[in-house]
Amino acid sequence: MKYLRKSRTVAVLSILTVGLTLFLFTYSTKRIHNHNEDVSITKRSSDLASLNVSTPTLSAAIEHSRGGREALLVTLVNDAFLPFTLSWLCNTRDMGIHSQVLFITGDSESTQRIKGSWPEVGAVQIDGVHPGDQEYSRVGYVELMVRRSEILLQILEKNIPIFLFEVDCLWISNPLSNLMSYRNVDIVVNAVSQRTNVIAGGFLYLHPTEASKNLWRALTVQLNKLGMKIRNSPKNAKVSESDNDQVYLSNLVFSNYGGLRYKVLSNDDYADGNWYKLSKERRMTLRKPYLINNNWVVGNAAKNKRAKEWGHWFLTENGECDEEKIQRVVKQGQVSGP
């Protein structure tokens, strides 16, 4: 009996020893893996310093932000978005913000047209911007978002507050003071209607804090990795909607990446394209928003058609500002549409 008890004790101790050894091996392996992953992320982040962002772009950003003392309103446009750009400039003509606006363009014609007609705004041409209509979640569109993220990171690293916007948007009133009023946050983002935990990728305000810089570095690393993955694909090839700037940014923001503090704007104040789909009765119950993003519709032609049908297009046929539209929408706040 003593021999049996001794044998059982030895067996139990052997099992415990094996179990403990396996646990320690698994824990050590996991720590090594996590360490390697952290080193990899840090290495990729350090590589961002060598991104190809031209000196004229950074010089223009510093100039139009008064050396970072004012927010820089910045957007990326290509030749297909030039009509939207010119309409938006007419829309916002009297809002007192043009001296803070920087358009980053992909072609000399757009740059010259913008500068020639609106000398107060900034316009800088860069390489790597695809021409033509770039449809959402296609390779060409995603590559534009990669380029935009790189540029914004370099501007943010210069300690310049950034107001990222897009020109396919109706401005009813100047939102800048409202956006700047949220002080104890690193980033102000816009909700996407009918979707939880998703924010708009093209409308946000970034304070140049260390947390916002870390966020944007992480976003740029992820987008660069995606860019490498799709770089040999046709420009019109579909990209999974789980892989884009909006998804990556939403995940980072809502995980409070690096201690990030954020404010999510309401669609009541900053409406998206679903506003156009509401009934007239429903719209009448809502307060007037600062602006309406002309999204939730695919393609520039459809956006152009919708804007014109609703009276939200500010260019006449001869390319001049439509004074009647400016008076009705901006001065009187009438946005009811057809």
C-alpha cells in the first residue's frame, strides 16, 4: 500500500510539473510574440518619418494656419472633384474661412483654376493622386485615402490643428467655432447615421496632441499596409468594406487608442446623405444642421444631380457663383429642396 501511495504521489507531481512547464512555455512564447509585434509596429511607425510629402505642401500648411495658431481646413481633390470644389468655394464665400483653406490637388489644371479664381485659398499639387471618378471602396479610392492620411500626418506633426473636410458637402453655416469649442478632447468626429460605432472618415477635427498624433500614426501604418496589399490590383477593383480608412479609424477611436479622448458629433448638427432621404415632414421636425454631407450615394454624377435638384449647387452654367442660391441657403438658411 505504501508503494502504491508513493507511486500515485510521484505520478501526480509529474503531471503537475509537465503542466507547469507547458504553461510557462506558452506564456513565454506569447510574450515573445507580443514583444516582436510591438517592435514591428514601432519600426513601421518610425518609417513614417520618411513619407514623401513635399516641402511646398508643408509650407502652405504653415502659411494658411498662421504657423499653427489657427486651424487648417484641408482636403484632397482630383480633377473629377474640381466642379464640386468650385461650387463649395461659392457656397462658403462669405463665411470668412477661405484664408485658412488648403486644397491638395493631383493636377496642375485644378491647382491653377482654384488659385486663379480664389487667390485667398491655398492650392498645392502633389504626386500620387489618381485622376477621374474614384468610387468608394475601389482600389483607386483607397489609394487616395492612403495618400491623404500620409499628408495629414506630416501636417499634424508640425503641431497644426486640422479640420479635414470634403467638398461634396453643403455648408449652411460656418461650423468652425463649434468644432473648436470642444477643448478637452484630442479629436472631434462625425457619426454615421444608421450605423453604430462608425464615424465618417472625411470629416473631423484634430487637435495636435500626442494622443492624436499616435492615433494618426497607427492609422497611417494600417493604411500603408493595405496600400501595399492592393498596389498591383486594377484601380476599379473592389476592396472589402472591412478594409478602409473609415473602418480603421473607427476601431482606433472607439478603442481609445493610446488614451485618446474624443467627441462624436450628432447627425442632427452634422447631417450625412441620409438627410436627403427623409420625408419633408420629418425634416421639418429637425433643427437646421451646420452642414449636410452629400454621401450615401455612389458616383460623382449622382452627387452632382442630387445637389442641383435640391438647389445645393452654387455654380451657374457659365461657372460663376449663383448669387440666388447663396442668398437662399447661406443668408436665409433655406435648405428644403425640391
